[in-house]
Amino acid sequence: MTTKKIGTQTAALANPPTLAGWANVVGKKEGEGPLADTFDYIDGDDTFGESTWEKSESAMQKQALGLALNKAGQAAKALDWLFAGDLLNQCIGSSFAARGQEVPFFGLYGACSTMGEGLVLASMTLDGGFGEWAAVTASSHFCTAERQYRTPLEYGGQRTPTSQWTATAAGAAILAREGPGPYITHVTVGKIVDKGITDTNNMGAAMAPAACSTMLAHFNDTGRSPNSYDMIFTGDLGTLGSELLVELLRKEGIQMQNHADCGSMMFDIENQDVHCGGSGCGCCASVLTGYILNNMKAGKWKNILFCPTGALHSPTSAFQGESIPGICHAIAISTTK
Amino acid sequence: MTTKKIGTQTAALANPPTLAGWANVVGKKEGEGPLADTFDYIDGDDTFGESTWEKSESAMQKQALGLALNKAGQAAKALDWLFAGDLLNQCIGSSFAARGQEVPFFGLYGACSTMGEGLVLASMTLDGGFGEWAAVTASSHFCTAERQYRTPLEYGGQRTPTSQWTATAAGAAILAREGPGPYITHVTVGKIVDKGITDTNNMGAAMAPAACSTMLAHFNDTGRSPNSYDMIFTGDLGTLGSELLVELLRKEGIQMQNHADCGSMMFDIENQDVHCGGSGCGCCASVLTGYILNNMKAGKWKNILFCPTGALHSPTSAFQGESIPGICHAIAISTTK
């Protein structure tokens, strides 16, 4: 039996799973941004009809999953596995969303890289011969994140110029073992990279080295280059982290001219007061399950590389003076096998 | 291509991976308990030489992984993947432990079921043809858990009779695609089960229904019964949750007379003032990677079922009046394929 692992960090899927359905839901501010017409549902007041922000976040994840299942023409009971994660302590956004769904459940924590971690695990599981259908969901909510990571909203704290805005968003993708594509063909799993950044208001800088590391591994492992893809999407480095990534890759001799960042695309940076852009598990999850996959389906791109990044610190580790470990996973998606 | 999923929640591994090495490290109190001689390292003051309890927990996880790799005769660089989790907000116990290890990393959150979730994912990944070596680690620390979930240690809060004691412990297992066993032959992935328990000091009661649900699924999916196993280990229901599980199964027509619970075994319940027993990701992880696997290796048992349980709530969800969602995964381990 041969291994489907190639190089040091990459799995080449022998029978690439299909992305059979995808959907997203977002909050009001996100719905006023440039990607508005790529969202399946925009809530009017970010509550999603719930009495606490945490319950709102669970409701978002549940709704995104329901919409994605619908597009895939499947019911939740068809799912063999559900992979889910979020930013909340003990990942309650996901576990409360999965409660009552009756699906075998894997809770993940990859910070803002969670959608990528889920896609990696779901595609390896299906390609490995385990089941026919899997779902991946991830979410974030501005109001749950602010009070958990920063200050109560009522405090009205000022934000530094390097900060990002946690998106109120959830994305869900349904993977099928067989189908017409788009296909997940290769997945590169990130190592933890920590270059000593301690400023929790500059997470783009903390995550850019991880993105660089995983991309280099992906190109080495697969023999590909940035030009192998129509577009390379990171999420969510923001504007500053994106510049840093391009520079880091350039120092490694790699020119990347087809790059866009989900955090930089989510909002109108000039006019929506988000400083360096969007962040949160739901940011790149909702950009993938809207703008990116919709455009692939419409024929705009044939091959893309989706590289979500995460900052694996906590308020406690930051208070204790620790630097911020970053991680990035890379998922190659193609309209052909 | 046939599926290796059987029934509704179980994967039957076609080429069962081997547990090639395992190790654990624990704190002082755990080292004074009945399982003392099954631990690889017992720390004298629970600091593991670090300046904060969170750093101590990371050090534990790192040390357990190093010892397990050593027993498997491998270096960290041989690992294709590392699956890790803990109870801390944003799972910093794991991500800081993995920093500098240079291994592709998957962060998991399954509360006290995390060791099981990791074993499920690692064995499906290797059986699926992705790589040759994987590691699974999980940890908990009494002092990090107390201040995060309950009250500062200095407060000296009293504990209710139904409460459990978070074990200061970490366990690590190294899985290999080929080897002489013991083998992971079947894994049953839990659904989230919530019977409305809201008392966070009675987590055994919250988790017992999840254990019952997953065991029933395992027996249905595999055509097995409790008697198919020499021993069935849950972790960590504690004494009260264990009684409840036996009763719940009896109502379903299943007599289970070969059951033991890692939480009930970790401490001397009568004399160590732990009320209903041990808990925490590290509790069942260290009992598996010591008492259980050592005894299998010594020939005491040929087939066991390892069923770690998790309570997927958070202090925030509890404050908001939410009940406690439980989960349990079941891992069948055998000395023969």
C-alpha cells in the first residue's frame, strides 16, 4: 500500500472529494460590504433571533449548515461526519450548533484557520474510504469575540491601526466522496510557526510567517508554484499581514501576483472603519463558501489555493507575555480532478 | 471502492494502525494515587519547572510526547501528523506544546473526550493511506482548570459532593501504520447528547447519556456486546456517572459487568478527597497510556473498548443557563488484527 502523503506536509487525495454544497450567513456590517451579493443570508441586527451573542453565533453556524445541506440536496441525517470549530472558549459556538443534529461530531480548534483544518480532515476522511458525506462549519461573531478577547462592547475601547475586525459570519461546506466537483485535490497541513510577535492587535504579522511556511511546503511538496493557480486566497491576514506575506515569499524567491486575502476583501477598508480588515473563523469561511466557490462554479477560476491562517494564542497567554503561535493550512481546489 | 464506515457512527479500519509507543506524566497528587506505578514521570510540585500553570501544562504535554516517541523509537521529525487538545481557552496547552516541534498540527477540542477524538482521527488518517506515523496528545492541569472554570485557587472554594477533581496529567500515544499491535480496529464517533443537566458540578450525570448513546451505537454498528471485550473503560464519568451509565445501559437491555472508569481509578476516592473521582483530558489519556496499554502489553487483556467522554459546555454557557452537551467516542483496541 502506497502512501498518499507527498513531501513533508501534504496529502494528495487519490479520489478527490467534491464540494457538493456551500453556504454562508453574515451580520449587518458584512452585508453592507463589497461581498454583499455573495452571502446567502444577512441578519438585520446580528442577533439571529437569539437572546445572547453566543447563542446567535450557534444559530449562525446551524443556519449555514442547513443552507449548505439544502444546496447539496441532502438532509443532516445523510452526513457521516461533521467537523466544526469557532473562536469561543471551549468552542461552544460549534457544540451548541451541533446539538440536536444527530451527526457524529469532531470539534476543532484552529483559530481563524479552522475552516481549512476541517476541510483537510473531512477530505482525508472521505478519501480514506470512511463514509460518503461530510460537513465542515466555522463561525465567528464580532460581539462574542470582543467581550472574550478584548473589552465589553459597552466600554467603547479604541482600536489600534493594525487591528482587524472580527467578522460576524459563518460558512459551511458539504463534501461528497463522489461528484462533479469542484474537487479538493491536495491539502497541506501547517506546522506551528512563532516568530516572536506579542502584539495581539497585530495578528496579521503573527500569522504571515505561518502562511509563508505552509505555502513554501505546498509548493515544494507538489512541485507547483503560485502560477499553478488562478488565485491564491489567504484568510485572514488583513492588509498589513498580506503585504508582509508577499514580502516574505519574495525573500524566498517566490513572486506571488495572484493573491487576495479574505480579511481584506470582506469589508470596504476605506469606509467601514475596520482598520486592517476582517478576521475570525467565519471571515474566510464565508468568503470561501460565497465569493470564491461561486466564482469557481461560474467558470471564473479553474484552480485556486485556499490558505486560512490562525493565531493560536489566548488572552491568558498574552497576559503572561507569550508570543503568538501561528498556523496556516493550504487547500488546493480544482474544477477538474 | 467500498466504504469502511459501518452502521451509523463507526469506522472499521481495514489495516488497523498499531499503538507503537505511549507515555504519560502526572502531578504529585496523581502520583500518590493507586496508579502511581503506571506513570512514566511524576512531578514533585506540579510546576514541571515552569513559571505559570499554563506553561506547566504545555511542558507536560511536550514531555509526554517526547517519552512516547522515545518508546516508539522515533524522533518527532518522523511524525506525519500531531493531533492534540486540552481544556484551556483556545487550547493553548496544546499549541504552545507543539510550538517548535515542526510537525503538521491539528488542534482538537473535545473536552475530556479529546484523547479519543485524536485516536479516531489519527487512525482514520493512517488507515486512509496518509503517512506512516501520527501522535495524539491530551492534557489537563488542576491549577489551570480551577482558575479557568471555577475560582482562583487562593479563594479556597468548597467543592460539592458530586464534583470531580481535574487531574494534572498528560498522555501521548504514537500510532504507526504497520506494526505488531496493539491495534485500533474500530472507532465509533459520538454524536452530541444533551439531556438537560445544568449542574456544572455534576458532569458525570451530563456525560453518562452520551456514553450510553455511543456504546449502543458501537454495539449496533459492530454486532458486538460488552462481552466482546475483556474490559470497557470510560473516562471520566467518576463514581456517580459510572453508576448512571450502568443503569442507563441496563434499561436498554445491556448488562455491563466488565466496566471501569478512568476517573474512578485515578485517585483513592476514599482517602484523596476527590469526591466523585478524577476528570480532565489528561485523566483518561494518562490511564490509557499507562495502566490500560501496559496491561494489554503484559497480556492481561486482549480486547478493550476505550470510551472517553467530554462535557462541551463553557463557563459562559453555564452562566447563560444553558445545559451541558456531552459527547463520547469509543475506540476498540485489540492485541490481534
